[in-house]
Amino acid sequence: MQDVLSMLNTLHRPRLMMRAARLGAENYRRSSHLPRLLGYGVLPRHAAALLQLMDIEAALEKERLNSDAGYSLLRHIDVLIAMVAEARVLRAITKPSPRMQ
């Protein structure tokens, strides 16, 4: 099974949506944004949150491609913002530290 960051790298979304998500990720606040998307309660760890966000985003992408009447572009961008921000944090904490010399 691919790890969560590898799975994220395989996603291809419209350039404008991803640009908006990257810009929005600069102002992302986990404690206020994530409960709105995943539900209130204890926040999951970064990898678990990212997997849940990816599931939500996949459903939104399916709605977008099918031109579903209930599709919300704003919600889709909001989920993408959270995905980008969570992935940044996950990459930062899993990045191997440089050797001390």
C-alpha cells in the first residue's frame, strides 16, 4: 500500500483550484478549520486527518466531474486547503533530520 504522501502526489486537480488551495494553506489553522471539515471532537493525527480529507475530496471531485447540482466549489477548495496544509506538516515532521557533524 502506498503511503499517504505518495497517494497525495498522484492526485491531479485543475491548476486554478490547486493554486487557490496553496494560497489558502498559508492561513490554515488546524484547530478551527479541521473540526468544520471532519466533525467536532478530538482531532486526528496528521496522517489520519489527511486520509479522511482525501476521502471527502474524492467524493467532491466525483460530484464536480458529474456536474452534480449539490456540488460546492467553496467546500472543495476548503478541503483542498486542509489537505495541502496537513501534507506540509506531515512532510515537515517525517523529513529526516540532517546528520550532525
